[in-house]
Amino acid sequence: MITRALIEKIFEAASMQRWNDQIRPVELVELDKQAHKMIIAYVLGKFEEGQKGFDWIQIIEGGFFEFLQRLILTDLKPPIFHRIKKHPNHYRKLNEWIYLQLKPKITPLGREFCQRFRSHFLEPDENNLNQRILNAAHFYASRWEFNIIERANPGGFEIDEIRQDLDTKLEEYNDLKGISKLYLQTNIRNFVDLCGQLRFQYRWSHVPRTPKTSVLGHMLVVAILAYLFSGEIHACRKRSLNNYFTGLFHDLPEVLTRDIISPVKRSVSGLDKLIKQYESEQMKKVVYRLIPPKWHPEIKMFTEDEFKSVIILDKKIVVKKSEVINRLYNEDRYNPRDGEIIKAIDNLTAYLEAFLSINNGLKNDQLIEARDNISKRYTELEPRIGGIDFSALYADFKQ
């Protein structure tokens, strides 16, 4: 069961500053870095699918475990962290301590989840393909950020040393097909860059609030919660993957249109459909030409009609309610995806963005109205969706 304590911990990453010992022309926070890392992991993983030992679930969960670890380590500088990792006994003790800090928040997710979390750090296998993908994605995302830092401070203290260190670490993963593609194919690199731009687009850009969250960071929060809620309803493997990656990519078209707030979309009859049509056209014009054609059906599923629950039946996409999927189609062969649950999570994150800002002392009429309206919807009008009791979670935040 997902709790308020875990969600609030996840949102702490929106306030965790990165590179705060360097000149930064833009704000760089941990939530955005982790989101970009998982998009890069998706790109790298697509080139390794079918290889022995490859497992999307291990990549998703490993990414989340490392995200939680980072939330506890906060400002520990990378050189110190990597030095600790070279001493297995010290690293083990550090991760035991991290687990103790997180235990109250992740225990409600179940004993097996906690065991997998501990095994990820206490029994690490750096040669495991899935771990290598995560490591490579981590260093590539850091190198991407460093490119920004370096331009602002080309002759700064440690700049040459940091560049050499990151490049050396990335070279260790040159055997991964996706890394060579990122270096050699402009289109793939541009796709990763395009996704990265979403960290500079802030949600609620017209409303002062704290902490600010980017579209990119928001996408990761939705993805994580979608995966965890999938576990609550015992979703099949493919359903869990589709829910996670729909969350991770559902707002990708906003890099082409910017974040258009719901009141604007609803202000004129038919405007919402027109915006969707424009997004689809721009995705074809800009995004799909950057990625291999065989990825197109997946990305289309993740970004178009993302809030509809669907299955594949007789090779056709068929809309089905999540409750129906629970009863009849919760199998990999139907390739199910819970758009209704994704929509509820999308609204839950909007509620939390308003709720946390108000609790942090920065409030206004728009935030209060959003908080109250969303809460009312999921406590009175739609308390349960797809077998998930959202009303209980909202009640937890009202305590």
C-alpha cells in the first residue's frame, strides 16, 4: 500500500539541489535528474531487448531503489560516494543504515519489495546487464547536466577533473549498443536532449508555489506511482510496464506545445481535441523521426490517448475499463494499460503539488481551489478506480 509518508519522501527530490558547489545558469534538481536517467535507461534498454538477462522490471525497480538511496544520501559528493562503493564492508553498512531510514516508508509496499530493495544494494552485481544500463544512464544524465555547468564556468575549479572523470566512467559502458548510438547517431541523441528540455518547463508556471516541479520531474512521479499501484492490483508484468512507461512519457508532447493548463483547454468547446490533434501532428513531425520506426507504436501508446484503459484484442487496440481488465484481461497476451489509473495519478500529483506548496507557506486562491476540487473528486465522485481506493490516500493527507 502506498502511503503519504512515501509520496512526500519522493517529492523531496524536487527540492534537492544538484551541482550546488558550481555556477549554475539554471536550477538543477534531483527529481529531474532521476527522470532523465530513466528516460535514458529506456533508450538504452530498447537496444538491449532480447539479450540474455535483460529485464525491464529490474531496470524500473533498480532505478527506483537508487532514487530512494539518493534521497537519503542528499549532499554526499559523488567522488566520496564512489570511493565508499570500492569498500564493500563500508558500502554494506551505509546501505543498511539507508534501509533503516526508509523502512517505515517502504514496509507498507510488502516484504518482497523490501527484500528486493535490500538485495539490490547488499548483493550488487555491477556486471548485470540491467545494472549496467542503469549505471550508464546515470552517468550520461550527469554528463548532460555537466555540459550546462561547463558552458557557464569553462575555466572553473575542478571543471577539467569532473569532465575527465565523467568521460572515463562513461567509456566503461561503450559496449552497450545504446551508448554507441547516443554518440554516433544524432537523432537518438536529439531525442534524449528533447526529453531533457522538459526539466526547464515548470508546471503551474503562472502560479507561485514551492517546491517548483518541472514537467519532466512530474512524469517520473507519475511513472513511479503507476508502477507501485500496479503492484497493489496484482497487475501482470506487461501491464505494469505499460503503466510505468505511460507515466514516464505521458507529457512528452508538451515539449512541443508547452504545459497548457486544464482551464484553458476547457475554456472553448472542442479546444482540447484541437490541441490533441496538434500534439499528434507535432509528434509525427518532430519526435518520431528521431527514433527507430519499431519504437513508434509503443511511444504512441504512451503519449496518445494516454488516459484511456486499453488492451490488444485480435491485433486491435480496444478500450476497456480497468475494472474489466482486472477480471478478464490481466494477462501479458492482452498487453493491457490502465489509462484511468494514470489519469487519477496525474491528478493526485497535481493535488500534491498544491498541497505541499500550501503546507510550505506559499498559497493562493488557485492552489487552494485545485487542492479542494481534486480532493472532492476522488473522495466523493470517484473514490475507487481500477480497484484502487484513492479516497483512503486523500484521507491520509487530510489528517
